[in-house]
Amino acid sequence: MNLIIDQMLAKYPLHGEEDYELAIKEIVQHLSLLGLWRSKFYEHAAFYGGSAARIFYGLNRFSEDLDFSLLKSKSDFKIDKYIRSIQDELNGFGFNFSIDKKKKIYKSNIESVFNKGNTVKNFIAVDVDDELVKTIHKNKKIKIKIEVDTDPPLGADYEVKTELFPIPFQVKVFSLSDLLAGKLHAILCRQWKHRVKGRDYYDLVWFVGKEVPCNIVYLKNKLVQTGNWNEQEELSGEKLLEILKDQFREIDFEKAKDDVRPFIIDQQELTLWSRDFFSEVVDKMEFV
């Protein structure tokens, strides 16, 4: 196994298949960010979403995807030219992944690719015990979705974050206030028919616990862009809290817990989850 990968794996508690899969997925995310830096991708885009909060701000849960936003709208942007840099980076560290462009079924402002690797091959690449490898289905895949918003709303601020390992590199990342605004947009607008994404609610608690104020101007711009708010209508903090509390009445928080459980270590973090709990959480939220 590559010595650098060995050092990266050493940060994780590795007791079984799920632990190794989450660790490999996060290491692959990290190396993908490095590959994109080599390609000068961050001259055009910034990192946001749950993985950005996890990697650069310390969010205490694992995250699946890599989400980016262009710094300014560019309808003809194509992610294809940056894919090779990710592929080369992963191959250079001994991983076995391929990247497939997602075909658009309908017109959208999101460019998507899937980074896929055979679980068995990548477990072998990092020297997972043979007995554990034998228990894994030969066709099982590790998947990471990479998305780029090519028509971002205005109002976001960015920070440049420096990583020192495996080599020094820098990533342009949304500020915490804008990450919170994006998370609230997801909570208000995510269209899931039969289940709620509990990870959104877990992240909300984390942001409020860190006393991160919400960039309400950016949130309104996102809501307007997606057709969920009238541009002429003011969005105040008071109005936002009212909408959120109405939504909490419709949430099945037991199902929300089930969604987030695989991504956290301490399950007791979910003990208090209820409509009243989240109403109290958002009452503590501040705005900028």
C-alpha cells in the first residue's frame, strides 16, 4: 500500500467493511480535490455542501458527494476537461476508479459525473484483511457524485483554505454563513417523496451549535432562482423561522434519524430529535 494512503487511513477507526468504505470514500474525495487544484479548477469554482463543511470546517459526519458552484454563471461550462486530473490523481495513489459523465435527461444548470470504483479492488489496494475482502460481493461499487452548479445565484462569499497533505494545495470554499444558507435551502426545497434527508437536519444543528449566522440575502437569492420565493417579497429572519417551524410539523423525525445514522459515530446525538427540538434550535439562529 502507498505510504501516504496508509497515513491517511490511520486517522479512521477501522473495524469492518462500512468503516473502510467510508474512509476510502473520504480519502478519494480529498485526492479528487487535489487533482482539481492541479487542473486550476478553483479559478472558476468553489466547493460547497456537506463535504465542504466536513473537510474544511470539521462537520462531525461523513458526506457522500462533492458539490461545486461556478464563481459566475457560464451556461456552456463542461466538467469534462477536469475529469482527467481526478483520474490521474487517484491512479497515482493506487486506487481503481473510473469517472462517468451523467447524461442529462432534462435541461438543468447542474453538470454531474460519477466517480466509481470496485469495492473489492480498492479494499485490496489499501491492504484490507483478506478475510474481510472475501465477504464483499465482487460487483459492489464505491460511488462518489461530483456536481457543478453552472448558474449560481449571487451573494455568496468564499474563503481560500489550505491543505498540507499529501502536498500543500488550496481550495476555494464557501464561507460558513453561505454553507448554512445552502443547507436551509435544501431543507426548504428538497423534493423527496417518501423520506426526509436527515443529514440536512444534522448539519443544521451543527451550524447553529457553532453560532454560524445565516446569509439570508444569499438564501433568498437561491430561493428566488429555484422558483420558491417571490423576488419582490422580503425574506426576514422572522418569516424564515415561521416557514421552518411549519415544515417541522410535517417531518417524520424517526425516518430522518435513519437517514443520517450510517454517517455518524455517536448515535446519541439523535436522541432529542423532534419538532420541538428543531424549533428550539432555529430560534437560536442569527442572520447577516
